[in-house]
Amino acid sequence: MPRTALTLILIAVFALAGAEAADLDWTQTSRVFLIDAYAYPLAPELEYDAEALARTMQDMHANVVRFATMGKYCTIQGARFTTHPDQGSRDLLAETIAACKPRGIKVVPYISTGHKLAWSMVTRDYPQYAHISKPGGGPLKLRMFAGEEHGTVCWNTPYRRAYLDLVEHVVRDYEIHGIYFDRWSRAYFWQGMKLCYCDGCRSGFRTATGLEIPYREKDEDYSQEERTTIRRYHEWYQDQLVSVLREVRRIVKKYKDIPLIYNINNPQSISGEDPRVLENHDAFLYERGESMLKRAEGVSLARAAGFHVWPYIGGYDNWPRVVHNGLDYQQEIFTTAMFGGGLIVAQPTGFIRDKENADIVARPFELLEKNEALFRGFSNYPHVAVVYAFEDPPDHAQKNWFWQSDVRTATAGAFAACLYRHIQVTSLLDRVLDDPTKLSQYKLLFLADIPHLSEQRVRNVRDFVKNGGGLIATYTTSLYNGEGQKQARFALEELLRVKPIQPAGELARDVEYYSSKLGGPHDLYVLGRKGRLWKERLVPAWFYQPVEVLEGGVTEADIVRGDGAALLPAVVTSNYGKGRVAFLASSLESLYGQSNARIVGEFLETLIRKVAAEPSPYEVRGPETLIANLTVKAEEHVLHLTNWTGSKFEMPRVDEYYIAPVENVQVRLHVPKAKKLDRLRLLVPGSFRARNLPDGVEISLPRVEAYQGIAFRLK
């Protein structure tokens, strides 16, 4: 699909998402327990007790259960899929609804979607569902958790009709509040070239294209012509998958106006997803939480795009009967909620037996339950917009022994610079650059090493600045064309007032000389000019784009050698219309996001505050371990403060058991003219002092433990 067409479809998709968001506010305050059927208590032995689950959820203030209708085996009656050998006539979804409904707990069934099934099901009971991995062969045999192996399935078999009937049965015959699907993957768990030789695939592809599906024993033996045929097969198969999805949405909406939710896995997948899949869903699940920074960034991204999102709290491990997790769970909950995400505990089954450690989830869930009205339906206050991106042109990414410089580290680093320096920030998909109305909500646009901008996006950015918006562009932003080729001029030259140069002579020698075996700039710094930016303090330089300044640009800082000799412009500012622009030649945000060098963060903070069209709506005097986000719903505002876990750059799947409280935190809330602040209060009961200022109020908090919310109204 051409990139322009894809962009236009994505605009329509996200416009649809925003229009439907008002009907999905309950997902934003969901506190979900996830019960899958691939492991305990539904496999390998059937040990499920719906009443015990519902009691535990009630005690821990959970309000939604995502319950599997299929895993290794089917958990309900009346479907053409095999139930657990010990299940008998039990309908486990019906039992779950009966236990949860009196307690006010919503039920969202999981529908296994193209996922591998129990080996006995696809080879003995329903062999007609099987994916045929090679001519004359059968499904792939794969292991997943304890118990029976799994086998792969194919949509172009009777599996499709059985699946659609399962969906209709569940949505028609059970009292459910949403419906969740696993990934809509074209060849889920298939391997190699991802081909199927079932009768449905062979005849269907032949009818559609006149071609046969090629087969070679070894992947490397396929000819170029055969690889072209395989690409066509994949495109054809994707069309089959989308037709199933559209029929699923029709069936669901025929019986109930409930959200369709699916696993998009991580924020990066949003950009690469088939837009037809996006437009047929109402909400996402993120299966990867990663760090608190990535969690905040990912939730912010989805909410700004108009989608509701459930990121995992924790993740799967090998011990579903015990709770060994620590306060990392608690802080993941607070971080997710404060940016607008619903909460889904990925492996909650241990809490049914282990009541001692329940507080790591129950305590934050209880606080959120008490303040649900403030969390439901809010939006993140728009101030700084950092465009999310991850694709590098050829030969663009750089790496040394310790860190790297590329598009993803730059955009993540820019978000980190705002978050850690307590500047209100939103992560935005690049498609926002196609929407001048949405772009105009923000006071500063941060383009952190975004190599390519289309002509339309350049016009939209130019109009944004002309109308009063601030712009920071770094490194190679707008220096590449759509084919990944570096150009002789920046597409944003009219705003940036710089042009790229190729160093020659003594400058070329210095550029080459001041690098090291570590692979990056060595003994090079950014130094503010006297009386201008940063008060003549040295800042470490990072990978940089040599430029010269054009008329209208003002050099605020230079790239200098360690002995003080200036080499190249580092920061160039200019005015355009009503707005201000700063170009940063060195990708300092990339360095900051990986090194956490405070002096680099302070420099970026200074630049952001200098260029933004108006001050941040708040200031927080506290350590970087205290992250902030301002949310708004009509007149109601909440400034959320979440304390980081013990290790700020926490490692995935490493538990944390202690959080040091933050003491003597000062917060300044800026009140716009013609507005009045009242009903100031804390969400976590505690003492505080408030002092009126000419432009707002200063709040002193003696102590912040795990989380604090400052609620107020602006009338």
C-alpha cells in the first residue's frame, strides 16, 4: 500500500477512534484480572474456582475480569472446540459471570484468534482446522506452558466458521461487557516462509491469482519469482483475515454495543499495523510494559490518538501459584492510571492463595476506586508534544561502546527530558503532523531527529509556528527524503535558518580528530555564548549534524573543543510569525535518554522553556524520581505525582521491594488569567500548605510516598 494512502487511512482510523472514545470511559478505570486458559488454574489440570476468584477480586478492588473462552481447550459448552478432559458439563464462563455479577465485576471474554490449540484438538478431534505446514504434512507441533503440546490452525479451513460461531455464541448468550481478541496475525505461530498448503489456501489463492503456492524444503532455495508469489500469497491471506475481522465486528455489534479490544503488543506496532485492523477495534492491550518511562510514553501515545489502552501490570512468568512481585506492580499501576490507561494484572492467580502480598495491588486499586470519578473520562493536558518515531534511514543510526544515536533513542530521550524535568508532555504518533487542528492544541512541538517530513507536514509545521507555536528540531530532522536519502537542504530550512555543510580543511580534521575508539564525539562540548543560552556552561556533545547559520538565525551555543575553540553552531534560534524555533545540531536528547546525565537534562529543559509558547501549567521542585502528569476533565484538574521504584532505570522482570519517600516537594500551579482555582485537595490524605501567588498557588507537600494527586477546579 502506498505510504500516502496509508497515511490517509490512518487519519480516518484515528478520527473514528476519537469519535467513539466517549462510549468507552469505563475501560479507562478498569482494574482487570486476567485469567488465561494456557496455564494454572485452567491447564494442565482443571483447578478453577470462580467463587474464589471473584472473592479475591472483590477484596482487592478489581472490577473487571478478562476470562478465556479458549486456551489449550475450550472453556464453554456449545462450541465446536474440545473442552478440557476434566471439564465435563461445566461452563466456566457461565460460572465466572455468576460469581462476578453480584459483586459488580464486569466480564470480558477472551477469544483465541488464530492461536494454536491443543494438539489432540487439531489432529484427532478437529483435524480439518489444521494449518498444513508442507504438502502432505500437518500442523506445526509447538509447546506452550505445561501440559499438552499445541498445533497451528488456518483461517481457510472450517476453523473460520467454527470461530465465527463461537464469537456469536459468546456475545449472544452470555452477559458480557466487552470482548477481547488475541493478535490478528496473518500466520500466528507459523514458521519459515509462513505458508499453508491446506485445500482452502491452495484453491483460494489459485482462484484469486491463477498461481500455485510454491514449496521448497529450505527457505533459501526459493527463487526470486517464487518469493514474489509468496508476497502475493501473504497479501491475499491478509485480506482473508480482515474479512473475518469485519464479520466479527458485525456479529458483535448486532447483539451488543460493547468494545472490541485486541492485543497490539506495544506502541511501535500501532504504526505498522494494518489500518483495517485498527479501524475495527475500540481499544488496545499492550502486552509489554517495559520501563516506567516506556509505560508512560506508550499510554500517552494511545490516549492522544483517541484509543483506550490496557497495558499489562507485570507479566507472565513460570510460577502462577505464588506472588513474588514487589512494589514495581504498585508503581506500574499508578503510572499507567495517571496517563489514562486501564489496568490489567497479567498474572493474578497467585493472589487467590497468597493474601499476604495482596496489598501491592489492592492498595493502589482501592485508591483508584475511591477516586474513580476523577480518573474516568479525563484527558492529558496538552503542552509539549514529542513525536514518536523509530525508523532510521540507511546508515543514519550511530553507535559507540556505551550508547547509540538513532530515531528511537532520540524520541524516547525527548520524552524523558520533559518527564524527568517535570514539564507536561504528550507522546504523539507522527500522523498528528497531518492534522493541524490537533497540532494546534500544543504549545511546543518537539521533533527529535525525525529524518523525513512530507511536503504537507512541512506546511503544517510552518503554519503551527506561524500561529504562535514553539518548535524544537534536532540533528537531522527533515534532512532526508521519503526514500531515505540525505538531502542538501533541510525541508524545514525556512524555520530552522540553518543549512547542512560538509566540513573541509581544518574543520574536517577537527571533526575527525575529536572522536575516539568509543565511536562518538570525544572531548567535544556544547557551550552557550556569553550572555545567551546556558550561561557559558559546558554540556557534553553527542552525535551532531554540521551546519552553517542562515540569515535570521541566532547562534545561542557552539560545539567546542575541550580547549574552548568553537567548531560549529550547536543551537540556533529564530522567530517565525508569532512563534519561536530552536535547532539543536547535536542529538543530546538521545544521549540523555540513555545516560541520564543531569547536566544534559537541565540544558534541554532550558531550551524547552525558552521556546514554548507559554509556561508549563505547573512546576515541581523535587527529584527526577517523582514524575508528574496533569489531567483535565471540564473544570476538574488533577496533577498526578508518582514516585519511581527503587531503581529508576529498572530492569524488566526484576522485583522492587522498597520505595524511598520524597520529602519537601513544592508544586506551583499556574492559573490562567480569567480563571479561578478552588476546591484544592489531595487524593491521598495528608497535610500540605498552600500559598497564593500572583499567577497561581504554591503547594508544599512534606512527604510523597508512592503516589499523590492534587485535585483542583479551574472555573
